[in-house]
Amino acid sequence: MTYSEIHGKIRFILDKKMRVFRNSPSYTANFYDDFGLSKYELNWLLYNVEDHFDIRLENGLEERLSTVNELVAMVHKTQNSKLS
């Protein structure tokens, strides 16, 4: 799956499941500053991403991730390692 496909699916999760309303979350959008998410809400987003992509992300990512691009890169990396 490409970066842009992953980004689109994460945008869908943000819009529909997290109810974060923003026209087009860019890759550089910050979860805390731009979306106003708390660490708990970011953890909920990560849970939804794991469920949607059928992957398992590292524990404690809510402490290290701050932008959409970082999450897209992490999902892309995890999916590629799953295929290997």
C-alpha cells in the first residue's frame, strides 16, 4: 500500500471514528496542536489504525508520534515488515 493510500485511510479514521473535522489533514498536521487530541485520544486513534490495517504497532507510540506523516510512515513500515 502506498503512502498516499495509507494517508487517505488515516484521514478517514480521523473524520469518521475520531470525529476530527478538518478539510484535508496534511502530512505535517500535528495531532496535539492542529487536531487538539489528548494522549488518550491519540492512543484511541492508534487502536483504530491497528484494527483498520490489521497490524500491531509498537507500545508507547502515543508518547513519540506527533504528526500524521510519522503515523503514515510507521504504518507503512509495519505493513512492509509484515509482508516480508
